[in-house]
Amino acid sequence: MRVYFLAVLLAAGQVGAVGDAKVGAVLFRRCASCHQVGPYAQGGFGPQLNGVIGRRAASTRDYKYSEAMQKSGLVWDEKTLAAYLRAPHDVVPGTSMRFWGIKDEQQVADLLSFMRTLK
């Protein structure tokens, strides 16, 4: 009965996919061409992403953000970050992000799970 109830909630959009941080770490390799994480992370082609969940957008000092991102007023909670991962240019029109989004909800959940580990 519990599995059926969870399936109904998932279908209704009430519960997101459960993410796997290990899978998310593998998926993050695609992001690593622009974004760094870890103890020596710094901004490069994109901002470093340590501690991104809970951080105000355009707030690191080692990266030059687009004007659109600076004016966005976003705080990267999981809901906002998930929406951005799905469609960056819809969430922040004019962003300089050269990535067009992830359509697979499981991949978004896995990446978020990995990002939760980035302190």
C-alpha cells in the first residue's frame, strides 16, 4: 500500500524523485568542464559550487556573473536549483550559462543529492 501511495504522489507531482549522490557525482562530471567543487575549488568558466544550496546567486567573489544573474535575487534552495537545472534560461533570462537544461527528473534529483554533499 505504501509503494502504491508513493507512486500516486510521484505521478501527481507531490514528491520528487529520490536522488542518489553517487550517481549525481558521476553526472556532475559534465558540469566539471565549467564548475569546480572540493577544497581547492575556484571560479573559472563558471562559479565554484561548494555550498551552493542555501547560497545567494552571484555571491562568490571569484567569478564575474552576468548582469541577469546579479539582478536575479535568487537564493539557491533545492526547488530553485532544480528548476534552474531543468531550464536555466527560463529561470534567469539572460544568464551566461551555456547549458540548456536536463529533462530527466531522476538526473536532476541525483545532481541535487550530490550538491547537498558540497559543503
